[in-house]
Amino acid sequence: MADPVLAVHNISKSFGALKASDNVTLDLMPGEVHALIGPNGAGKSTLIKQIAGGLTPDEGRVELLGRDVTGLSTAARAQAGLSRTFQISALAMGYTPLENVMLGAVGQSGGVFRFFRPVMKDKMLLERAWQALKRVGLEENAHAMTSELSHGQRRQLEVAVALTLKPKAFIMDEPMAGMGAEGSKRLTDFLHTLKEEAPILLVEHDMDAVFALADRISVLVYGKIIATGSVDDIRNHPEVRTAYLGEEDAA
Amino acid sequence: MIRERYINAVILALMVIIPIAALWMDEPFTITLATKAVILALAAVGLNLALGQGGLVSFGHAAYFGVGGYAMGILASHAQNYTPLMEVPFLIEGTNQMPVIWLVAVVASALLALVIGALSLRTSGVYFIMVTLAFGQMLYYFAISWPAYGGEDGLSIYVRNEFPGLNTLVPIQFFGLCFAVLCVVLFMVHRLNQSPFGLALMGAHQNEERARTVGINVTRLRLVAFVISGAITGLAGALFADLNRFVSPVMFDWHTSGQIMIFIILGGVARLCGPLAGASLYIILEHYLGGLSEYWQIYLGLILLFVVLFAKGGIVGGLARKEVRHG
Amino acid sequence: MSTILLIEQILNGLQFGVMLFLMAAGLTLIFGVMGLINLAHGALYMVGAFAAASMAAWSGSFTLALIAALVAAAMFGALIELTVIRRLYKRDHLDQVLATFALILVFSEATRWVFGSFPLFLDMPDALSGTVMLPGGIEYSKYRLTIIIIGLLVALGLFLLIARTRVGMRIRAGENDREMIGALGVDISILYTMVFALGAALAGLSGALVGAIQSVEVGMGEPVLILAFVVIVIGGIGSIKGALAGAILVGLTDTLGRTLLPVLFSTFMDASAATTIGSALASMLIYILMAGVLIFKPTGLFGSA
């Protein structure tokens, strides 16, 4: 039994009287897509922030490749190999896709405090950047303005930036959001190939994508994990059906 | 729409041609005005790094301008009085040599920027603006109440400091020196903008969260930018003190901070030569409008309002072909 | 330093603090509700003082002068809100800073043009000149005491306005979610103009009240504006409670610092050095206090993250 790449142990977080995360434990094994689903307001974003960085849990710890990263900043976790994409694209809108990916490459290389060499001529960084762009299929638009890209292209760019980080694990926050059927299918296929490189913790609402992609699913309701298992386990889990899928059946 | 490179070349060319023409027409006052424009442009180039590239709205950059100026004032006044600054624990005498003065000015302003930056960067947004403003004023009030170097009345320096190989009292030579300094700094800033540091800084300005999630320590990045920015403005302060042969607490005042910002906005935020265009325009307005009316600042205010509301790109932005781009 | 002198300075500090509160409350309200940083607030302080001085010179009545200050400041406030400020709500802070800085230039020079460069004088009303005897045998200026009382009443009034009235409710809602209250059909633009005018009136009142103790001149609002910023940083943006706490703290620290530090230093150095170093340090004291707050609580004492 391999060791988990990403492990979350007993994470709890309260905001005043509201318990946003209640003793959450889950892990991410090599080569898998582990989907995190749950109704709106279940506390998914709070949980993700505690895993990816930016919010400190009241209790519990987060481990990346066996190393305790709970106290580390977002930047430090990224340097350690935790790569993240955002639900609402977090891109530098005034940069080209190439510049955005180069930003990732620069961050990963740790060479931010280099003052004199023109970065856009750095062969090593450029190669990594172009590779990432090619993998998501954006090399044609590399010199456009990010603000002018379509929604789907920006989602692709998000993934490309995540790729430049030499990631050990991906956290993807609703990558399918706003994509049409065609785009979702392409992204699903892409993620399928990606998971071999680094496992993916996937937060998603698009249930078709989840059932097509996930190796395991965890269900988060009111801050608590109520079930973890394979696609079939979850599809047939009575509590999950009522709490989440039940609402969809009724709708 | 014109390529920014050509606009920059024209601006630089004009800044040199005008004083040379003035020399030829025997108008030394114009040379002095041009020198003033160059020095103020340098101060704004410093701020532009933090403000334009970094997005750090520092409303207290006059603090560094003042420190640079007083570095010159203190060192030169001790030199002209033949009294040392300090005897214990080691001897520090005054100096009349510009290179030494500049070094002290740069180091002192960089250190101050480090302290103020470290404290201020704990905040963001409006807090940051107010805090930098407050620290600037703190130095202003301190300079007023410290009598040793003139207090409110300021300090006059009777000789212009020396630079090896030049007669700095000759207006065109002093102009040439200042312009050379400006060009060297511009070149450095240009390289900085093209470097990984510049990419990261402007990237963090556009989307801070993105920068963090690619592993960039944004606070440290900004602090370094802030320190470099303060050092450049400090150097300008030392030059300004030499131009006027006078330093006063006004150099620390927030009006001065505001003026430096005005140069940037008039010329074009984050544009390499924007500060040059803006400072030059300001000097022209001050001289000609000021000659027409004592209340010329009303017009300055209205022009500034117009630019902020309707012509955000400033002079360079209005003429240039593209948005501010990296690389 | 006798106790009586000390108490007198404490009262002066309180009076200073209360005047700062009037400025800071307006600023923090404007920022809390509209998200706008307004440098021109100092100009509105000045407008109030000049209006009061002019009215007092013309009518001889201090009460009319105060009313004139409130009306003039509110009017000018509404005017600039309608013409300039409303274009800035959606802009970034740099634009707001520069545009309101431009307004300062325009107001200052325009005032100098109309009134000249020499200070005006506003006389204290006869009814309030002279001193009053406080418990403990302390004689204190009647006028300054009145200022303290007015300031505290205004603070109370603001608390009640915000906490108890419908307008206050809209203000609080606006602070929390600007888009929402627009969607709810509350006419946001009128609310904004009112809030701005209210802040302006407070600044104008402050200027007029202080104008009787100090002189009325161009640029008088600027040192006060900076201090108001310090107050807001210390107290926390958007919080009236924070503005009051911060203002009193700043007022006391500054006043007491200026009196006590030179005295403190004279215990171990000679008199002239003590005064020099003492007053130099005293002038920086508030900023050091601000720096301290920044280190331990960057969002201010009552501010939220």
C-alpha cells in the first residue's frame, strides 16, 4: 500500500459559532483522482483553503509527501509541489498566456530575485513554459492578451500554469465551471491523462465529470465527510443520496 | 499610435536638446529648469517602480527624498564648517564629494525604506496609503523640531559639492551629470522590468493570489521593490539639495509626495519615461502658468483631475500603441 | 508637574481628541460605506472654518457662524460628491487619492484667491470665554469644555443614527454589501451623497470650533487630516467606535507627550537638550504609536480583517 501524496488529518475550523470544517480526514493516493463533492455551503472552499494555503486550521494537520505543511504559507506549499487551480480564474489579465506561464516557471524556479537578465529570453524557463502551453493546447494563443481569451481558454491556461510548478499533487477547484459540454469532455480526457503525473484532488459540481473521472469520491456536508468510497459506493450510499444526489433527483 | 520605444527616445532627446539650445542662446536659467526637471523625474522614476510596477501606492515617498537631501545637507554642512559629524566612537567628517554623498544618500534611504516598508507592507489597500503618508509626515515633523540642521528654516549650503573631473558650478556640466545619473538609473530600471523580478512584481500587482500560488513570496518581493524605489528617490533628493544648495523639511512633506505622484500620473503610470514627461510638463506649467498667475495651482489641480478622470494613460499612455506590457 | 496642570493637559488632550474624532468619523464613514479614500476632507474642514469666520464677522453671532460652517461644508461636500467623487467609486485607490489631492489644490488656492493669504480670526463667543471651576479646584477654559461636550454629543448622535435609525440601517447595509443594497431598491446615489455631506459637515464643524482657538488659514485642515488618518489606522477602518477610541488615544498621547516628555528628559539631561529632544520625540510619538499598532494588530484596534 503506497503512501498518500497528500494527507489531511482531523482538520477543524470554526468561525464563531459556525463549524465550517468538522474533523475532516482524507487523503490523495498516487495516480488517482479523488473528487470532493457536497452541496453548496458544505464548506468545500474553506477546506480547500486550509489544504492549499491561506487559512490555518484550528486543529489538525496537512501533510504533503509525509511532510507537515500545516504551518507553511501558500507560496511555500507551492514550492513544495502543491499546485492549485482556481474556481474563478486567477490569472494576470494584462499578461499574455506565455507571460502567465512564465510567471509560474519563475515562481517554481525560486529565482525571483534575479534583476538583470531578461526573463523572456531565459531558455530553460521558456522551454518549461512552452511545454505547459502545448500540453493544454494553447500554444497558438500564447501571445494574445489573457483578458481577451475565452472562458474555456482561460481554464486551460489555469491548468497550464499549474503544470509549470512541477507538481506533486493538484488541487483543482471546479475546473469545469462555465465550460460547455465539448469543453468539459476535453478537459475530462485531459485530466485523465494528467493524474498519472500527479494525483488530483478535484472539487466539482459537474456530476457527469465526477462520475467519469473519479477513482474515489468524498462527500462533504455541513463541514463533515459523511462518506468516502468508489463511484459505485457513493452512488448507492443512502445518506449521500438524501443529502446531495437526492436533491438532484428531485430537481 | 506610436511605439513606446520611439516615444522614449523623443522624450530623452528633448530633455537634452533643450538645455543645449539654452546654452547656445545663453539662457542659463533654462538649463537650471531642465536640471530641476531631470532630478524630479529621477525621484518619480523611483516611486514609479513601487507604484507603477508594484502597485504600492506609497504616499510618503518624500521621506526618502528628504533623507537623501538631508544626507547631502548634513555631510556638506559639516564639511563647510570644518567640524566632524561625530568623534566617538569613530571619526566621521563631513564631505564635499558627490559620489560619497550619493552613496550615503542611497544607503540611508534604502534603510529607511526597509523599515517603513516592512511595517507598511503589513497592511494593504487604503491602510497602506495612509500609513506611508503618516510615516512621511513623522519625518517632516521631526525635521522641523530638530534644530541642529536648521529646523523649520532649513539649511543652506554655500558651495556646490564636487564631482571628480567636472566643474559642478557650471550649469550645463551639472545638468549633464544629473542627466547621466538619470540615464543610468533608467537603464537599470528597464533591465529590472524585463527580469524575473519585474515579471513577478507586475504579476503580483495584477493578481496577488496567483503569484502566491506559484510559489512567490509576495511580501518579500514587494519589500525589495520598495527599498530599491526608496533608494532611487533618495538619490534624487541628494541631487535636488545640490541644485538648490538648500535643504528644508518641506522635502519630507506630503505635498512633495503628492507632487512626485503627479509627475507619474501626468506622464503615464508604469511607463519607463512617463516620469520624465510628467516632471517636464510640471516644470513647464510651474514656470509659465506660474508666471501668469499666483494661483496657478488651481489649474494644476484641474488638469490633474482631468487626467485622472478622463486621460488615465497620461502623456505616454495617450501616445503609445499598446497597453503597458512586459517584455 | 503639578496635578492640576496634568489634569488640564488631559482635558486638552480630550478636547483635541474629540475634534479629531469629528474628522475621523466622517472619513471612516465615507470609506466604510463607499470604499473611497477622501483627501479633500481637510479642505472641507477649512471651508467650515472660513464660513464660520465670515459669518461671525458679518453677523457677530457665533451660533450663526457654526450653522454657516455646517451648511457650507455640507453644501461643498455634496457639490464635489455630485461632480467628482461619484466618478471615483469604481476606480482604484490611486485614482481616488490623486483626484482628491487635486481637489485640495483647487480648494486651497481658490480660498487663497478669495480670502488672501493672511489668516482670518474667529472670536470665541463672549458667553463661552473665560474659565469655569471644575471639581478639584481646576480652572478650565469654558470654551474648550464646551467643545468636549459638543464632540461627545456628536459621537452619541452618530452612534444613535447608525444603530437606531432607518438611514443608519441603510448605511450599515451599504457598508456590508454595496451591490446588494442597490439591488434592494435603495437609491444608492442619494445615500452616498448624504453620507458624504454628513462627513463633510462634521469636518466643517470641527474646523469652525477649532478656528476660534487657533487661526483660520489656508491649509489648516491638512495636519488634522493626517492625524485623522493615523486615528483610523489605529482604530480600524469603517468603525466609528474605533474612530472615537483612536481619536481620544491620539489626542491624549500627543498632548501629554508634548508636555511630559521634555519634563521626563530634563530629569537626566540639561534643560535645553531635554526640550529639544523631548519635543522632537513628542512630535513623532503618535506615529510610533501607529507603528506599534501596525506590528501587533495591522487592521486596527476595532477593525476587521
